[in-house]
Amino acid sequence: MPKTLFEKIWEDHIVHDEPGKPALIYIDCHLVHEVTSPQAFDALRLAGRRVRRPDLTLATVDHNVPTWSRSLPITDEISLKQITRLETNCREFGIPLFGLDSPQQGIVHVIGPELGFTQPGMTIVCGDSHTSTHGAFGALAFGIGTSEVEHVLATQCLLQSRPSTFRINVEGGLPNGVTAKDLILYIIRTIGTDGATGFVVEYSGEAIRRMSMEERMTVCNMSIEAGARAGMIAPDETTFSYLQGRPQAPKGAAFDEAVAYWKTLPSDEGAAFDRELTIDVSDLAPQVSWGTNPGMVTDVTGSVIDPDAISDENERRAARRALEYMGLQPGTRIEDLQIDRVFIGSCTNSRIEDLRAAARIVNGKSVASGVSAMVVPGSQQVKVQAELEGLDRVFRDAGFDWRESGCSMCLGMNPDILRPGERCASTSNRNFEGRQGAGGRTHLVSPIMAAAAAVAGRFVDVRNWE
Amino acid sequence: MKPFIKHEGLVAALDRVNVDTDQIIPKQFLKRIERTGFADCLFFDWRFLADGTPNPEFELNQSRYIGASILLAGANFGCGSSREHAPWALNDYGFRAIIAPSFADIFFNNCFKNGMLPIRLSEVEVRDLFRRVAENEGYRLTVDLSEQMITGDDGVELHFDIDPFRKQCLLEGLDDIGLTLQVEDRISAYESHRRNFGAA
Ligand code: SF4
């Protein structure tokens, strides 16, 4: 029987399966960060349990680390306590840690792939919903809660009921100025924030095949924003060449062997999915979110929605609330929206290609007066690479702040936050109320749209950028 | 884990869709390293005004909902981040069961790990319950997990579905890790032949 990519990985990882129970599946890689792990380690200690496979576990600090100079002390005592706690937990249980002073530190979903930990065919979990990012390599990767973190630490397995499968075929080529970020925002806009709940999504089709690994990561990253359990993309030559030479990737003959296996993973011809959707992106416009969830999105050439035009009562009320929170009037043109802040960063869009593309837009220009803009690289390695290429100069000369790596204003657990009422063009993934700071107003966009908005002081259609 | 068998309590209505975990517990409270003590953080930005006083506009601040232990909400409840702090905060505040037309996956799963029962009912049934709550101050329901029934003094009787394994775990307060370790030999057997992904 022909099988899907998901089915091949799922079946390869079943440790134990009894009728009427969720399957026990093996986890190849467990990523750990400071925010969702302390309670899990405490519970382990309390029960006198050990970490079964510290060698398959990897930790970093990202969520609440400050992004100012690493030589400065952390002033927030509670953040510091959480960071130190992860250090002591890792030491006690023998888990490798890329700590604050490590040249490999970064957002967990940026460093996993960058170091070659993330590989096709693996199961990968992390106490973080954007673990779906790693699915870009043809891995089954998903976010878990703290109780499950504890379960994986103790057993290296997870009890999972089998999700359904959903294939999204993306046909056509993305026009110039339209990015992977616009594509995923458009998908969420189309299927809704619960459109993929209960499903593992496989993205396929011409537009996906043409994407670089970093673009694929952007797409898979936001799968969770459509409610998906995971997002996946079949591995291909792009995947293999990205992985070759990465520190944790197999080397020499082992690499060839791995590639031979990885080539068996793509969904077989004729494999059945529980649901399928085909979209054509040849005419897609850059996308901008106007509301307080990632499905509330429109074209940059469009206008703020009129809630009265929405037929579903729940959606209408939600849209009204959103406009009130966002301080927006129905019918206002997106391009007429003035912004106060720009954030280029997060596990969605903080990799080197994102920074290169944004730098091309701002090169030789300057940030509009009254706008404060920052770039937060996804990892220290991305930062070093960007500096080698002189991108930091381009950003700094234009008036951007250039920071150390971390989650930063994606969720504002560190000092980088919006003030109440501030409007922000952000390359992150969530525009929930207060996400970037209480009262802050987030508009989700691509890195080049954010860069152009920083220069113009308002949203502009980056397709016409000179 | 504490078992969930049968629960009777006051119902609070939060008639909003897509209530995300950033609202249930805002990020500033995720820095704590304990598992409890989140009651005051629940719905913080909705519940309190900038000066720290309760926001009279927020549903749960209505005096009629003080002491509620069953939460009635709109579709896609708990979307967003995987933070288990969300069910912890709901639990600490006093909620034992949550009724909605749909839930986000990770949140749904996290509830069961904490002895809480998320219940999916149809959109029509949930609408009907919202109406009953609105019309009757002090509206209470009984949730009976073994019978999979929700009942009220006004005669409402609703059946709900639940995965049999999850039901058993809740009824008996079973610890997942303990269960998994019962088949430890299978894990070892799997490990002895599993694919090696490591650097060679
Ligand atoms: S960058 Fe944002 S979304 Fe990504 S892991 Fe960090 S906080 Fe979560």
C-alpha cells in the first residue's frame, strides 16, 4: 500500500501499540528550553527518575534572554533564576546545553537545523508549539506540554493518538516580493486558525519544491497557527545539500547511507490523505495581518475588514473586538497604516536569508523618523554570518538596532516589548492581544515587508520597492 | 494525578472564540519555575485594568461567576502556545471542566495531564448552554465522566464523547509515565535496533 511521508515516519517509531490506546512512539530528538522545562525536571527529581537518553536531548536558553550585549548582567532576577535553573538541571541530568555564553546559542528552532540535529525521518519534540518548524526537513516534529516533556525525559517516548493527514499542494511560483511568509499567512487566512486541528499537514507542489530550506522552515513553523499538530515537507536534494557538512549530520559513507534512506521517505504516488487542498500562488500579494489572530490577514493592497460584512456571528464579534483592540477603522487602506515599531526576528523569520533579504530593502536608506526598528538574529551563528557579510552595518547605518540572538519581542518575555498602543510591523508568528507587550498592536508580515515599512513609516507594497 | 470522576459546579460563560493561551496566561508569568500558584495570573490582561483593579467588563469578574468551576467557552479554545501554564492557571483558579465546541490540540492534551476534563459539544449544544447560563443566575451543571453525561437541574441532559483511554486515565488518576514504564522492555528492544541518526 502506498504510504504518506507521515505514515512512514510514524510506523518506523512505534514502540508499542495496543488496540484502544494511543501508540507509544519513540522520540529521536528532544529539544529543551528554560521556560517549559523546570517543572518537568522537578517532577523527575521528586519521583527519583533519571533522564533516559541525555544523548538525544539538547537544551538552549532563548525565550527570556536579554538581547543586549552578552557581557552585561541579566537584571531581571526571575528570568535569571529560570536560566540558571536550566543550567543546573542540565548539569545534574547530563544534558548538553548551549547556554548564554555559547557561540551556538539561539532560538531552539533555529539552532536545531543549523547544527544538523534536525534530520529527515526523525521524530522531534520540544515544549514549544513552533517545533513544527523542523518538519521542513521531512521530520515529524511537534510541540508538547510540560507533563509530556517530563514523560519524554523519563522514557524517551510519548503516548500519541494517530493524527489525520492533510496535504496542501501549492502550485505556481511565488511572484517577486512575495515570500514563504506570505504563503503561510495566506494558507492560515484561507483555512482558519483551526483549519488543520487534528491533522499533520504535508506541504507539497511546485512552489514548495522551489523553496530553500529556510523558506520551508518559515512555512512549517506557522503550521501550528492553523491548529496543525505538525507541518512536513518531503526531503529532497535541497534538504540533503543543506545538511551536508553540518556538525551533527552524518559524515562520509554514513551520510550517503542516510541520503539513501531519506530518499525513501517522500509520500508514495497514490498515497491517500484524509484531506487535500490545492492553492495557486502565481498571483499572491504580500500579506498583512489586521487583527488579533494569524487568520485575520489581508493583501497589502487591501483594506481593514468591515465586521458587518462577516456572516458568521462568532467571527463578526471576534473581528469587532479585534479592530477595537488594534485601534483600526473598517475600510482603512492597509497602506495608510502608520507604524511605530519594526521587529525583524523570531523562529519564523530570523535566519540568514531573511536578514539578507531585509538588508537589500534598507540598503542605503534610513528608518523613517518616529519609527524604532530592531533586528534580532535567530542564533549567534546567524549573527556572526550576517556580520561577516556586513549586514549589521547596513541595518545600523539605516538606524536599526542590531541585537544578540533570542526570542526577544516575538513574545516579550525579555525587556524587548511594545508599549500600549504602539503599532508594530513584525516578522513573528502571533498577533494575539498583548503578545508583544500589553496593549501592543502587532501586524504580521514578511521580513522584506517589515523592512520596507520601517523605511516608509507605514505599510507599503514591497513589490513596487525601488 | 488526581482523578476526575464526577463534578458538580457553577458554570461561567466566556462567550468568545479562539481564546488563546497568551490570554489565558500572559508571558510575564511564565518565568516562574513552580507548577502552582497561577490563580491570580489567569486571564490577567483581560481581568485587570492597568491600575491593577478588576476590569468590570470582563466576564469572569461578574459576581455571579465567583466560585465557578466549569468554564463554557467558544470554539478553538486554548489555541496558540504549548504552555501547560494555561491549564495550571485554570486549575488553580478553580476550573475542573471546560466545555467548548472545539479545542486546540496541545491545550486539550495538557488538560488531561492535570486531571481536568475538556469536553467537546456541538456548536448548537454549546449555544444552548450559553443561553441557559445567561437566563439563570447561579446556573450549575453536573459532569459525570463514567456516564459521559452533563446534566442540570433544569432538565438538560447532554452526552459527550471521550477517548476511552483518556477516560480511564482520568477516572483512575493514572500516571502516564508509570504506565509507559510498565513496557520498559519494549523501549529497550526498540532502542537495540533503532536507526542511528547521530554524527558518525
Ligand atoms: S521566537 Fe517566538 S514563537 Fe519562536 S520559540 Fe521563541 S517565543 Fe516561541
